[in-house]
Amino acid sequence: MKFPEKIRKFCPHCNTYTEHKVRVEVVRKVRRALSKGQRRAERRSKGHGNHGRYSKKPISQWKLHAKTTKKIDLVLTCTVCGKSRHMGLRRMKKFEIVKA
Ligand SMILES: [Zn+2]
């Protein structure tokens, strides 16, 4: 899908239609070393033998590919007040922002 770089949309903060910049947000999953679950997993996987569910990879890393598309998160930023909002997640194979 091709999408223009700037679009005119309604801004709820300005209460009028203004020019909006479009960008794609990338959702990153960061493993925090000091989170409670991470500390627990490290403690339980110490030592020898089978550690139950801590011996397995998390389900998100299993190679099950039911979906063939990726989710894309579009963020619109108002050029007048600078506030931004998400357009919601959509699934699509290809996505590019085109200069109009
Ligand atoms: Zn605005």
C-alpha cells in the first residue's frame, strides 16, 4: 500500500481540519533484565536438568507462521499543535510512504 506523506485530517485539539504528518511506528519488544519475570526465569533456570517451562522457548519464538502479513502502526502528527495520535493497527504486506 502506498500512503501520502501529508494528509488533511480532523484534529480534535485544534477542532478543525489541519495538515498531518504520517509516520510508521515500530513496536519493539525489549527484554528488561530487572523485571520480576525475567529475574524469576533466571533464578529457576540455574543448575542442572529439566526446568519445566523455563527450559522451553517462549511461545512467541515458536516457528508457527499462520499470518503472512505484518501489522503496521500509523501515527499522525498535527503540524499546527504538534499532538500525535495513532490511526490503529492494520495488516498489510507492503507499506511505503510516498512524497506527494
Ligand atoms: Zn492540532
